[in-house]
Amino acid sequence: MENKLSLYKPSNVWKYFEEILTIPRPSKKEEKIIKYLIEFAEKNNLPYKKDDIGNILITKPPFKGFENKPTIVLQSHMDMVCEKNADVNHNFDTDPIPYYIDDGWVKSNGTTLGADNGIGIAIQLAILEDYSLKHGKLECLFTVDEESGLTGAYGIKPNFFEGKYLINIDSEDEGIIYIGCAGGIDTTGILKFNLIDIPKEEFSTLSIKISGLNRGHSGDDINKGFGNAIKFATRILFYLFKNTKVFLSNITGGNLPNAIPREASFIISFKNKHKDKILGIINEEWNNILNEYKSIEKNAKLNIEKVETPEKHIDIDSTKKIISVLYSLPHGVICMNNEIKGLVSTSTNLASIQRKDNVYEITTSQRSDVTSLKTEVANRNASIFMLAKINYYHSIGYPGWKPNPQSILVKKASKIYETLFNKKPKITAIHAGLECGVFTKYYPYLDMISIGPNVRNAHSPSEMLEIKSVEKFYQFLTALIENF
């Protein structure tokens, strides 16, 4: 079939997804997608409203004779994670997302695809447009800024929507009904440093870049054993400083709290006579890393390039502090859930180190389905910053969503799925964060589930969306809202 999504089924879903791919929608910059949703509502004569923070609610009246059915809220978020490979030239504020189809999956070229949560928006619009569907009143809720703070969900006021049953379309596994999620918080250290001069004529300088690691979501993929590029870079630096004298002029890696760092780089200078020893240490440690991760990180790359020696370097005390902090900060699964087999309970992600003038920001992200454990691990990271005598702060964070296996919506969804496909869906919780937990602030009575088609490698340039799962998911969702 041609490389055109609108030729696939359901055609109305793919038509809208193609349109959404052309609309820039970074977090906190959703003006264009808001305009698009309002124009859709006006074109289809559907009532809508917009709150002060930018959330949109489009209402579809019930099918004739179905006025007494319960109101259902369908919900997705407008924004997308904007990640790209370092060698890709793409402006997420202005450029459309290019896509191609490969073996039944929709993919992008070196950028995030935005299926999280563009496909959710497209499915809602298709349902709003289809007046052959027989259902009660529908409220389609589109929230802003889910990916960088959940501010849209936090900003929803009481009575913005009236439905008591909410279907979140932001999960990424067809055949799984999620009924709970982890809460999260970020812990960021602020490390100030001074700069010193070294005689350029006596020194050589190398730029070392780590790339090619698996792209992973810090919630969904934290238990898969993916490598962390910042950890790899720090490990090499630790052995360099332990065994010889080098000067660090920069280190950077990662970008977003909810993505496992796949790339990192650093620049070091050293006396010319130590070049062979320096290269020996780098290659030895890199080979150790490759051996340890040979079954997981098969495409990991180390690039060493000779560059001009910079005028300034980070002072030795600050360099030791940077390396010690990064080397000490935990990364990965802390503990598993004792009640749901295979579910991560608590984790932490060493997410990024970014330089701003003479300050480094080191961001870590903690998740847990137990509030006290979320706080405990956040404080564990904070204690490392405290030992290094650098300032830190915690984000506001977001709450988890406590599972309710006995909910009416869960039981109905499970029954309909089994009837349609002759197998039971998996019912579980997710280690990632969802807006469902936040909604309970003003709507504590909500009965909720989270579902979606197959999306893989979200929050990374390897993000992809399975075409056949969209058709199957749409069949399930429309049957659910018609038969609820």
C-alpha cells in the first residue's frame, strides 16, 4: 500500500492523524493545535469551550433514543515530546513531522513522531465526526502541557465537564486496560563552577560522544535494562580522573525528565605526552561497557574527535564534584510492586545534565505507586546533592492513580473486549504517569480507565505507531461507548 496514511482503516482516524502531524505542538506551545480543535468544532457545529489554561472540551449530543445513557468523557493531551537525534535539523516550533511507513508501523525520520498523544486526538475527532455511532452524550477533553508538568490537568476546574466515566486514550499497549499509574517528582541539582586557564600549546583536547543507545521512556522502559548515556560518560570520566590528570571543559547529556538519556558527550584536555594513556583508559572502559550491555545496547557508539583546545576549563574541585555526583546518583528500578506481578513500583531516572553559563543543572526523575516511596527516593537523590554541598529543588510532582479493579467501567470494557476478540484483555497498572491521578483532585468520583493502540519507544526519535493496532483499538473503543 502507498505511503499515505489516509488509505488505511479507519480512514477518518488516519486523515486526522495526518493533519495533526503538520501542526507544531510542543509542550506549552499548543496555540496552533488549540486553533485547529476550535475550527473542527465550529465546522461540525459541535458545542465547545476553552478554559483559561487552554484545555478544550468538545461535546457531542447523544444519538436519538440514547439520551438516558451515561455521559462518557474521552480524553487525550495536545502536546508532544520534542526529541530529535543530534544530527537532525528540525524545528519543532514550525516544522511538520515527516513520516514514513515501514512494515506496518508509522515512523518518523530522526524525531519523535508525536503518536503520544496525537493518535488519541485523531481518534476523538473521528468519533466526534461519525454520527452513525449510537451512544449517549460524549465529552471530548483535550488537555495542554501533559508532557512537561501536567499543568492542563491540574488547571481543570470543577464542572468543566460533567461525565462520571472517563476513558483516557494515552496508553500505548493494545489489549491492556490500565486502571492505575505511578506518581512522580523531579529532583534537580544546581552546580555552580569556576573556570580556569591552561596553556593551550602544551595540551591536546578530545571531544567524546556516546550515541546509538536504545530510546526509552523513563516509566514504561525503566525495567528493560537500557543503558544511560550520562552514566556511561561519567564512568569513563571517573576512571580518567582516577588514573591520570585531565581537565574538563564541558559535559552534557539527556534532555527531558521522562526520557532515558540516549546520548551524552564531554570534552577533556590533557598534556600531549599523556595522549596514549588517555585513549587506552577510554577504550578499555568503553569495551567493558559494551561487554556488559552486549545483549541490550547493540548499536551503542563511541566517537572520539580531536578538537581545538578551549581557552577555559572547569576548575578541578568543581570537576571532581560533577563526576562524583553523576557517578553516585542512582538510576533504574528501586523496587517492584508486591501485588501486581511484573510491575515496577519505584524507580529513578538520571535524566539530564545541561550547562547554562557557569551553572550545571542535573535533573533526576522519580516515580512510584506509593507516595511515601516517591518521597523517599527523591530525598535519596537530594542527599547526594547535599553531600556535594550544591543547591537542589524538587518539582511540584504529580499524584498516582490508585487502581479500582471493581469499577463498572473496567468490568464493561473487559467484557466487550473479550466478546470482540475472543480473549481477555490484561488489566493492570502502569509505571508511567497519567493525567487520571490529577483529575481526582476536583473529580474524586470519576470511574476511569486508560487504553490505546500500540506505540513503541515514545519520547524518543525511535517512536513508532502500529497501524493494525489502531484499527483494532478503534473497533474496541467505539463498541465500548455504544454499549456502555
